[in-house]
Amino acid sequence: MTRTDDQPIPLSTRVNRLFEWGHRRDDPEQTNEEVALALGDRLRRPVEPRMVESIRDGSLADPPLDVLDAVADHFEVSRSYLSGTDHGYVDAQVRLCISARDAGVKSLSMRSLTDPDPVGGALPRQAMEELIGLLARLGGATGDVTD
């Protein structure tokens, strides 16, 4: 079985997952305009909705780092998820939260799902992947790794 973090996850996919994650089950996704306004508040300068849209559709090849950091802060994930290269573990956490929400899970404790042991110990990420699949069957979430 190929581990999902062996394959690069495009920035646009990661940002779109944050939009998918960043709302309650029965609420709509935040709009590009809403997020751009929030980013502008964080950065203390205007951020155009078109920039957010361009990041989401992949047409902005190299977004400014401060904007990526503000997006991560806005959606309350590690900044490395958008600006680093080792983002697979955080991606699994985001997908697990989406799947849990979509399956109607009221509460989720992820205290035991910490970063994998670098010396090859148990990989909690595998447990997250299994939970994503189970929740997908229960709640209709996709659990997909790529677009």
C-alpha cells in the first residue's frame, strides 16, 4: 500500500480542504471574499478575493508566504501545512476532521494521534486513514487524498 504522504499534495488541494473543513456541518463553506477580508485583517492590508481564488484554483504559482501563513492561521492549522513540504500528516488530520463532521460525530479527541515516531514506531497516521475510511462509509464523506 502506498502511503498518501509519498505523493505531493498540491497547494490548491490543501487550501480547498481548509475551506471544506472551516465550517460547521450544516453551514456553507466560507467564500473567497470572507476569507480575503479575514486575511486582510490579520495582515493589516487588503487582500483581494481574486488572490484567494487564484490560490484555490492553482493559477497563482507562488503565493506570498505571509498570505499562506495567514490562511493557515485563519483555519487554525500548522503553517507548515501550506508552506512546508512535509504536510501529509496534517492533511490526514484535516481529512479526518472533515470526515468526522460529515458523519455527524459530535466530538473528536485526537490526543493520541501525534506525529509518527521518526525511528519507525507505530504510525498513528495509519489509524487516521482507517478512521477516515470508516467515517466515509458512515457519513458519505469521500476521504479522498487527491482531487
